[in-house]
Amino acid sequence: REATIVIFCSDNGHHEGAGRSAPLRGAKTWLYEGGIRPPLIVWAPGLMEPGAIGTTNESAIFSAIDINRSLYTLAGVSSPSKIELDGEDVSAAMLGRSPAGRSAPLFWRRPPDRPGFGFGYEEDNPDLAVREGKWKYLVNYDGSTPQLYDLEADPSESTNVATEHPDVVKRLHDAVTVW
């Protein structure tokens, strides 16, 4: 119990018709938060910051690739030599020692075998997405339908603010295109 870590997480949001992510928008295969923001539960009572046990960290952003990297730190072992891991060490957030998650942006691509439309939505599912801090940018491969959301102010991605922040749109569009 004192040296055990149990991590429960999912790889994506709920399958349409088999759950819900309200107030988040979207479902599995969609690049909106309801499709890519899965739950994460860490149980490590002997390792966690005492005041953090039983609390929720809603500010740390990270991915499964970061969990992998963090497990090396939590286990006290070095990562394999000559291998550069993509993830960042977010073990402090996992154990309630810091509210901060990863610093680098996260990128997504709609699975090519999944439709860009459907599930009762009247809109297309964008092809690409990037999350950098509070900003989430979505766009199609051809550059059409750019969408920008301030997830701190609008976690349900209901108000596209792309026209109000052209500098952020350009920076994130360039980043996701290079990725």
C-alpha cells in the first residue's frame, strides 16, 4: 500500500451512445474535448502529498506519453539509454505535489479510418488539433474551418474565437502543420 501506484485512465472519451462527457463537446473519434479528454485517477496513498489525497487537479494537462515518462521517475529508474522519450515528467502532478502538467503542446490527428462527420452532429469533425496551455486549435488538412477555443473560459468549446486571436491561430496552425 505504501509503495504502490494504481493508475486508471482511458485512451479517449466515451463511445457515442455509451456514455457522455457533458459539458464537454464530442465523443470518441472526435478531436473536441469530449473525445480526447479521458479521466485519470491515481491512487498512491503512501506516495501522494497528504493534502492532495481525494482531491481533483483540473489544471494539469498531459497525455499517456507523459504517464509513461513519469513512471520512470516514480519507480526511481533511468529511462533506456540512447532513447529519447516523447513524454514529459509529470510525476509531481500525479502525486499532488504540483498543479502543473506538461509544458509542450499536445497534438492530435483524427484517425484516418474514422469519418469526419456523423454521430448526429451537423458539423464536420476536424482533421487536426493542438492544445497549448488554455488554447485549443482545430483545423482540416486543407486549412479550412479553423477553430480556436479558450478552454479556461469555454471548456465546452462552444465559442470559436479564431477571428479575435489571429496571432494565436497562426502560431498554432504552423505548429500543428509542422507536426
